[in-house]
Amino acid sequence: MQDTAVAQAPRDADETDVIVQDLIGKARAAMATYASEIEAGGQERIDEAVTALAWSIYKPDNAKRFAEVAVEVTGLGDVESKIIKNTRKTFGTLRDLLRVKSTGIIEEVPEKGLVKWAKPVGVVAAGTPSTNPSATPVNKAMMALKGGNAIIMAPPPNAWAATNPVIEAMRAALKHIGLPEDLVQMLPKPITREMTTKLMELADLNVVTGSQKNVTNAYKSGKPALGVGLGNAPVIVDSSADLAQAAHKIMLSKTFDNATSCSSENAIVIVDDVYDAMIEAFQAEGGYMSTPEERTRIVDRLWVNGQLNRSVIAQGPAALIKEFELADGSKGCKFVMAEETGIGKEHPLSGEKLSLVLTIYRAKDFADAKKRVKDILDYQGRGHSCGIHTTNMDHAHELAADTDVVRVLVNQAHTFGNGGGFDNGLPFTLTMGCGTWQANSIDDNLSWRDFVNVTHLVNTIPEDKPEEEALFGKFWAKYGK
């Protein structure tokens, strides 16, 4: 997007208001043109728009360039992982979107006399994270345009330069197929919290990923908001697990993009009778177990003044080895393990780390492992997700029944499965709701359905009114009238 006319000095409230009002006005005008295009071309025209956005980042040259820019600008993650994220998430989301109807009549239920029409929600304000400055904006734009909406991105200031080329590419893609570029816009730099807040107040729907402060502000904006919560995924390795397979999947997941994902495993709870064997399996996959002295340094240096150390978060193993002064045996490792027994504020290793540090717990048995997972989530990440490696499906069902999370993954690499996978039934997304457990308004993976309103045409049907006895009979028999 062109921002050459925007002053780089701090803006006052009036200037902020004018800038945001202008963006909203352009978005509404673009939506009106888009509506005419949809009226003429129907679902096919929407799907052309969505596919154009997908190709703008999936195209190999672009996927690589955006990944390189993201790492260069933010200093977070690694290029190869971000290329995979730019392509895999986009491809999966496009698969999901092209399989559904999102305009006009989307469902008929004759037996209920219902006909359902999907309609746009309006202008969407989208907060995006510095950890995913490329893939998340495209992901949200695809879903927004699938519903017939326009979208305005609000990235964090430190990621603006990484998101800008992605926005430019999406706008060019829309222009190429004859649609208004202003269906996709972004706040100009310098982005301020006041500007982001004003956008939230003027948009019709807020969808926020990233800063928990922005999530809170979205809920305070007076407009509908879909905000997500903190991740801190704990995963059980059960007695019956295939240990080599579990270690390999956890390694792939933990090391992907240097653990920037909110779905990255943060703690592994290993049942006692397979503990030693599982540690060996981790070591075979490139895990390094820290000594007690090294563990102390990890705790002291992973956090600085209560904040995660930017010299370590989302960095490769070499940065951890240097920062934590790990022994020579750590050279060539892929991730670092640190044993822990406690949970809570006084035990920071029990929280989210956004780094290649994997906390290890030993549990007496499955019941103890399940309790530790619950305690970890109660401290941080409740509602988000957890996982289990097991061949005992009774244990998997018990974990799901007894744990307050939206997602429980079984025998999967958590980072790859939590936001949708080609081998599970979750929809592809980069935005995962945590339900009321973490003060979120959605308890599902964000999808196109969150970007439409539905009008219900209600026809009469044969009366469906049972006798009193059918409804009250059992109650009367047990308790009397």
C-alpha cells in the first residue's frame, strides 16, 4: 500500500480519525462494487477472488520472498518454516473455502420450513501477529472475501514492513481479476495503538490474533469481536504410546518456525513407566536434556524483567546454546529439554515460552498426567488445546471429557494439526478460539462462517406440539404434580 503521504511523526486524534475514516470509506465503496460483481457472477465470482488471494502468497516466488522478508523484519522464526506456512495453510484454507457456498441460499431445511441466506458482515478489522506477518493476513482476507466483505489489516508496528508486501500482492491480485483493490487494505505507518483502536470502533467486525492487549481492546470497542487466547499446549506421552513416533512428531512440531506457533508443544508430561525410554527417544531426535545447573540458567535468562528474552524467543538452537551456556554435548541439537516439577507463577517453565525450550514433567500414571495437564492449563492456556500420544482411546476420550480445552489432538504433531490438517477434520485456520475458558467469543477454529450473517426465511410447517404427558410425564411420575 502507498503510504508516502503519511507523516512519520506521532499523529493527533483528529488526524488518526481522518485516516481511519478514509480507509473505512474506501472499504465500503469497494464492498458495494464487489456486491454488484457477486450479483452478476454469483459464487464463482467470490471463489475467483478467494483463489486470487491464495495464489498471491502460494506462488512459489512470493511464498519464499514473503518468508524472507518476515524473518528479516521481525527477527522471528526461520525462512523454510514460513515458506511451508505460507503455502500449506493457504492451500488447506482454499480447499475448505472452495467446498462451501457462502452467498445467496446456503441451506434449506424443508422439514423445518427454513431457508437460509448468507450475507456479508461488513468491513472487517483484522489484528495480525508479528509471528505470522504473511500467512495470517492472507488467511483472514480469504475468509473475509468469501463472505463478501472488505478487510483492513492492523499489524503490530514492528511487523508492518513484513506485512506490507503481502497486502500489495493481494491488492494486485484483486486488480488483475477486475475487482476493487480496496477490498484489502492496511493501516499506514506509523501504526499506533490509538489508530488500531479507532479502526476497531469503526469497523463492523473485529478479528484479532496476536497481542492480548489488542484482543482486550477489540472486546471493549463496542463492536462484535472475535479474539483468541494464549497458547501453552501440554501433551501427554502415555504408557501405550509409540515412543519413537511420538518423539519424531513432537520434534517436527516443536522446531517448526522456531516454536513461534501458539500450538507448539510447551510441556510434555511423560508417564513414569516410559519416562526414561521417552527421553532417549527425544535425544535420538535431537533433543538435549539440560543439567540442573543449565536449567537454572535457562529459567534466569529465558525471562528478563518478567518478559520473554528476545535473544532467545523464536531463535534457532545456536542462540539458545550461547545464551544458556550449554555444554558441548548440546552442539547440533534441535531443541532443549528442561525438567520441571512445579506449576504456576513461581515455575515459569510451566508457561508459554515461544522458544525451542521444551518443559518435561514425570507423571506417576495417566491420572496424574491428566491432572498435571489441567493444572498447566489452569495456570496458562486454558481453553486452547492439549494432546496425547497413546494407543488407549479410552485415555484420549477421558482427557477430552475432563479437560477444559477446545482441541485435544491424538497422536499428532500439535503445530501441524491444531489449526487444521489434511489428516484431521479441523478446518484450516491461523486463528484459534479458546471459548469462554479464556474469555473468547468462539470455541472453534476461525472459518468463513464467522464472516457472514444469516437470514432465515421461516415458513409454516405442520404443527409440532406434543401432549403435556409427553413432556411432563416422567417428571410427574417421579415428583408428582
